[in-house]
Amino acid sequence: MDQIQAEIEAIISQIEVLQRERDALTGSDILPENDSPEAIAQAYRHQARVAAQVSAEVNGIDNAIAALENQLQHKQRQLRQLQINKRPFTQKDLLEESLQNAYERADRINELARELAEELRELKAIA
């Protein structure tokens, strides 16, 4: 059980690292060299060129995060199963476990919705 807990902590740590990396990539502002129309246009052109590459990197990071979150959920289910097997379970326990699973899935859905909204805002800003 300790090994699974250590694996869970390692996965969580890696997810946090990837999320920080993603935030660093998506947090760039458009800063023209000066206020001239040419500088502003050049800054936006440069941002449009960079946006495609950043978008691909962010997509790769998002895929890695999703895979790690799936692995995390699997490990958490394994850990819960081990905990359940060590104690007698009742209908209340099963209900609580099902409710916990539902909350975890709802959290993931909400997180994906936030990410999608952020990507849409970024795409609108580029367009």
C-alpha cells in the first residue's frame, strides 16, 4: 500500500510540474518595441507565428497531463480497493466510494472545461 501511495505522490508531482510548464508557455503577452503602428503590427505577426508552435507544445503537455491523470485515478482506485479489502465493507462504504468517484470525474470534467475555455480565449486573441 505504501508503494502505491508513493506512486500517487510521484504522479501528482509530475502533473504539477507539467501544469507549471503549461502556464509558463501560455502566459506570454504581446509587447511591441514601441507604440508605432509598425512595431505593434510586427509584434502581433510574431505572436501569431509563435502561437502555432506554443499551441502544439501546450497540446502535448495537455495530453501528458491527461495520461498522468488517468494513471493517477487508476492508482487511487487500486489504493481504495486495498483499503476496502482490509476492512469489512457495507453499503454505506460502497455508496461513499461511488460518490467519491463521481466527484473525481466531475472535477476532471470541470478542469477540462476550464482548459477548453482558456484555449478558446487564446484562439480568439490570435484571430
